[in-house]
Amino acid sequence: MIKQPTLTNELVELDKKHFIHPTSSIKEQQANGPAIIFKEGKGVYLTDVNGQTYIEGMASLWNVNIGYGRKELAQAAQEQMEKLAFSSCFATFSNEPAIRLAEKIAQITPGDLNAVFFTSGGSESNDTAYKLVRHYWKLKGLPNKSKIISRQKAYHGVAVGATSATGIEGFQNMTSSLAPDFLHVDPFSTEAVRAIIEQEGADQIAAFIAEPIQGAGGVNIPSNEYFQEIRQICDEHNILLIADEVITGFGRTGKMFACEHWNVVPDVMLIAKGVTSGYIPLGGVVIREKLHKEFIELSEGTLLHGFTYSGHPTSCAVGLRNIQIIEEENLVENSRKMGEELHKQLKSLQSELPVIGEVRSLGLIGALEIVKNQKTNERFPTKVSALVVSEARKRGLILRTVTFNEADTIVFAPPLIINKQEIEKVFEILRASIIEVT
Ligand code: PLP
């Protein structure tokens, strides 16, 4: 008699046969199938198809800011879908959720960042920004201002432009060619930025792009002076400053946007992820009023750039409700407060376990490094962070390693609704997992 496959076995086989996973090892997927098939989420907890629950230390991909299972967002989507699920915003068409969300974003972003071009996610926001800044200089009669300065270890997504700006080699090496005119500098040195401007000539450079805190590159937090100095350098040389707040926006760092920590207003801000807490795809490019006015003044004919889903009414309705929840529940303040808790836990783990090297965090984004010797920072011969993450998973905690940097790093970005007891639980499991593995 043929045995009926269980639901899980059937799903594993179908996954292997038909589903190409993003940012995955295709070989490993064929050998082992998916590690977890998630089924449900509530608050900071996830449940898989076998009924095992996990506490979420990463808000999925740094994005489920208001936590899982929020009926309000489901309701916002349902109401909008029943009314008008989709209508195009090309040319002169518009819709109310897109208009209202654009106004809301203008209101909560710093300074005069007041006009939004909507996309479906972070990579599209990046590619849009590179085209817009180049278009801007072209309109100003300076078409040679086209190079984009980015940073080593940066992650900006996987569209062709976004990959070109990304400063992590693995992503860059995936294909034989990428977009030209992207330059990568040391991520911590403003001198390196000055030097490359000197070398290339400011008249060749359109923009400088940076994540306020590098996420996928290892949660790299800049010095307090870095962005103020970058703002100054950009102003001195007539170079536009693009802040990629795809991870850091919408409360992640304990401010609504991370550039507020340093009182810096970029010319262009990129958003995605937390704008809908991942409930539905949406991204955007927010530009300063001054730039918007210049576009209005200088542009002629049609701006030949637009995605089918730019200004998607259902995505925008969900985004609006999501921001309302962030505001009503003071989640930016909770991120700041719980961020202090997270930092305390990181520090106490560091003083307790000799295998913890550097720890760093701001709000609810953080990282710890595993070392063989805390004093010399010597590392284990092979990386152990992946083993720790895998052990933690068995014990019901989701975390992530950063495989592309040289350090042995574990990163944290829990949902912004997390409380003290839940942070303690994250660290209890993490502590046990590190002890088990090292
Ligand atoms: N920018 C940053 C800083 C990111 O972290 C990411 C994704 O992780 C992106 C851009 C790309 O966003 P998406 O994956 O939505 O295209």
C-alpha cells in the first residue's frame, strides 16, 4: 500500500520541485528542502506547519515592524480591495490612498522631504533614485554628473542599479556585468569620500548613497559625526545625498527615520519594508521640496519612469493604516526604550561569555560578533554564527547571520512591539545556543 504523504512531506517535495527561493543555495534547497514552512504569526511569534512556535528576532527581513497577525491591516486591505483594489496612477490618474499616504509620508519625514514617487519595494526605490538624480542633473544642463558614490558593505537590493550600488562582492559577482558608474568607498571614512570626489571630479558625480546604518553588511553604525560631515561634503560639491532608509525607516532605530539621530536631511530618502510592515509590497522615493520644484520648473514632456504598481491603492491603504498604528501605539518610543533593553542584554552577554566580541545596536537593530578570544578578537577557524543561529532555531528563536562579511556576526531586528520579557526570552535562548555550540 502506498503511504499517504503528510502535508509537510508533500509541501517539501513541491517546494523543491517548483519554488526557486530568493537569496538561497539552490543545491542546499534540493538536498534538504525548506528548513521551516511557516503557517501563522501573532505578535512576535511565528508557528510552522508542524505546530512548532518561534520567537522572532529579525522581524522576518527587518520589516514586520508592527508584528504579525494585525487584523487592522487585513481590514484596511479588504476595505480597499472591495472598493477599488487597483487603478493606475500613470499620467493624470490618481487615487485617494496614494494621495493620503504621500501626504502622511511628507509629514513624518524630516525637513522638507515632501514629495513621493511610489515603487513596489526597496530595489525599485534604489533604481528609481539613480535615474531621478541623473535626470535631475541632465535637466540642469549637467549630463556628465552621473556617477554614484556608494559604500563598501552596502546593501541596496538586487535590481541591476541596486546591485551595482551594493558593496558586497558576492552580489556583484553574480553576473558578468552590472550598471556602470558606481564607485565604492570605505564605509566609515569621510576622507575616502573627499578623496574619490577629488579623483573623479565633482562635475562627474550625481549623488552619494548610504544606508544610515548598514543592515545586511553587518549592522554597521556610523560615528556621530559621519553623516553631518557627509552632508557638508555633498553641499560643498553640489552632490545629492541619498539616504537608503529601507531598513532603518519607520521606527527601527528609535527615531521615525535614522537620519534624525544626526539631524541630517538627505535630498532623497528611500523607503520600503516598514512602510507596510511587510503586509503588502510597497516602497517609495521621497524628495525634498526644492528638488521637486526644480523638476516642475525644468521638466518637459513625460517623465518616462513608472511602475504598473506605483501608487497601488491597496498597498497605500495598508501603508497608511500601518503608520497610524506606529503612531497610536508609540512604537518609535517603544523601539527606543526596548532598544536600551536590547543593548543591556548584549552588553551583559558580552561580559558573561568569553566568545562574544564587539556588540552594537541602536534602537531595535543590533549585532554581536563571535570570537575565539575576546581580548585579541581572534576568530574561530570557521564561522560559528550559522551554527548558533541553527541551534537557536531548534530552540524556538529566529535570528540571522551575516554571511558576507569577514566577521562572525549575528544580527537582531525584532518587531517594534516587542516587550522586555520577550527580549529576555530572545537572550535566554541565544545564550543557551552559544554555550551549546562554542
Ligand atoms: N535597501 C536596503 C537598505 C535593504 O536592506 C534592502 C533589502 O533588504 C533593499 C534596499 C532592497 O529592498 P527589496 O528587497 O524590497 O527590493
